[in-house]
Amino acid sequence: MPRTRAEAHTLHSRHQRRGEARWPAVLATLTAMALYLVLPQQLLITPRYLVPALEMLLLLPLIAINPRRLTRQTGTFRVLSLALVLVIVASNLVALGILVHELIHAQVADGRSLLVAAFQVWLTNVIAFGLAFWEMDRGGPVNRTQLPREELPLADFRFSQDENDDAVGEVAAGASGASDWVPALVDYLYVSLTNSTAFSPTDTMPLSPRAKLLMAVQCVAALLTSLLVIARAVSILH
């Protein structure tokens, strides 16, 4: 990471078109898969290994196309990457729906396991929507590093770096206009985390209708998990 103003101007990955590293997205996806695998059986509507197996089938070609850095964008790559995110988001929302249904209509005796399941669903929610924001914004991770800014699709999110050009020198040096900064997966995971904890945008604002819709769905899901599920589990423990 650049630590000086000179480095901010010369060492950003966009200047060398190296592309974003592949391993953070793989690690996030594998974490979401592992969290799904250890969910209680009553929260699953398919055999336990079916959804993770489907996700792995979608992930492996993506790794083959861009094994180390995300530099190649093909129609197949785009479809597979969006399908993978859709499967992760949908399967977790289904698990959340079943969890809420079980709380309302079933007698729940094991509050401790319910707390663990609620945390699994909430954490998967953070990862899944972080990946969704990452794949959606400005045409995806490949476009953000490989295309000139004038050719990028309109932004779905406004980061603080996008408006820091007129700040003090040490802040302005890392702004988008000065250093050619673009968001990476960690930035979208942070947006997802803050939306799931504050139930609203913090320093990053959604711009497009689809970004606002996704953030609204995530916010409602996180609110259900945090308030209804955890509150009910705590009451059971008492």
C-alpha cells in the first residue's frame, strides 16, 4: 500500500493495469460456503452439500479464467460471477426466512445453537452483499482496473475518496482524481458491514436505484437477524 504522496501517484494498480488480486474474493466465497455447511439442518431446504457444490462449480471456472489477478473480462466470466453471488445471497436469505419462521411458529428449546445460527446467517449476509456490491459497481472488478475512467459505467457508490481532491494535502494525495484510486473488495465488505450494523449508509453513499435496493434488502435482513432472532434467543436463554 502506498504510504507517501509520491507513491500514491505512481504505485496504484490501475497505473500498471495489474488488476485486483483474486485471493480475497476466493477467501470470502469459501468462508460463505463454510458458514452455510455448518448451519442447522432445519434451516436448509436442500441437501447440505448441494448449494456449496453448486457454488464451487461456479467458482472454479472463475479462478481458471483469472487465477491470480482479475484482468480478463468475458461474457462467460461475467455470467458465472454474477450467478455465484446470486446463489450465495439467495441461499442465505432463504435460511434467514426459515430461521424467522422457526422462531415464530416452532418451539425452540436450544437458545445457544440459535445464537450461533443467527451469527452465521448475519456474517454470511455481510459477505454475500459485499460480493454483490463488488461485482455490480462500475461494471465489476475487471472494468474498474482495466478500463480508462472515461469508459467506465456510471458508479453505483460514491466513496469518500471520490470527493477528497480539495482536502488537506495528505488526504487529497490518495483521492480518486489524484492517485487514480478505485475501490477493491475490502472497501465493499466495509460498506456491507456498516450497512448491517448501522442499518444505513455511513461514509459511502448509494447512487443508483439498484444499489439502493440491494442495500435496503440487506438492511432489512440484518435488522431481522439482529433484533428478532437474537432477541428471541436471549429470551430463551433466560
